[in-house]
Amino acid sequence: MLNEEHAIELLELLARYDYLLEQLEATFSSGFNHLSRANYHNKDSIRGRYGSDYWDQTFKGSQFVTSSESGLALMGKEPLANYLESFKEKDEDVELESKNGAQEDTLRKRKDQMISKKKDAKTLERLSDPIFMFGGALSVPSSLRQCQSSFKGSLGLIIELVNCRRKIDAFKP
């Protein structure tokens, strides 16, 4: 059974949880409204809507969350760079293995490795912001940029919601 202090703290957490849900609903609603505007302005293009046919399937992500005993948190820039570097190293290992198998039967190109490293660095810079897969820096519609900012803002709310939910679940007898 909860004493009075715990009951008040639980009610405050429930009020906070309800407030965060309302904020999340507002940011998602705003994000989807901006996405529908972007799709409307893009209706005459060859591809039509912004959807999975626009996505770059090699993209690893730009926002990551870490989990600890104290709760969830957004991953900082330095740990994020290390995390993405580990993916890059794995991809390079697989690529080297496939190149070694292919080079046994074919001629070797000396400049191949230098060109691919330069291309990789340029693509990593360009893909650091996922909105660039929908066009160049200047050709992305403003409504799509607003959509991205709405959904990025909701990520912090989701993390707060999960942390609040964990605190609420800790009160269960």
C-alpha cells in the first residue's frame, strides 16, 4: 500500500505522463501535416509521394538512444561517431573479403581503394542529415524540412515518456 507521499509523487508522475502524451500528439500531428503538404507539392513528380521508393537503404541512422539503469537518453555526438564507425569497419571487412574473392579472377586496379575512400567520406558527410536522400541541399521542400524538425522534436518527448513510464511502473506493488 502506498503512503501519502508516494501517492502524491505517483499522481505528479501521472500528470507529467499525460502532459507528455498531449505534447507528443501535437508534434506528431504537426509532422504528419507537414508531410502531407510536402506530398501534395510533390504530386506531379515522377515518383509521386515521399515514401520508401525515395529511401536510401544503406542509411544507418542519425539519432540513437542509449539505455542505462537511470533511464534512456540521446546518444552524444562522440559516442554516436564511434558507434557508426563500428558499422563502417564491419562493412569494410565484408567489402575487403568480397574484393579479395573477386580479385583472384580479375585484374587489379591500383587506384580503386583511394577513389572508394574519397567517395565514402563524401557520402558520409552528405548523409549525416537524412533529409538529403530526398534531394539536394537546396531542392528539399521547406514543408519536408519542417516535417523533419517536428519528428526530431518528438524524439526527446518519447524518451521522457519512457523514463516517466519506468518511474510509474516502479510504484507497482
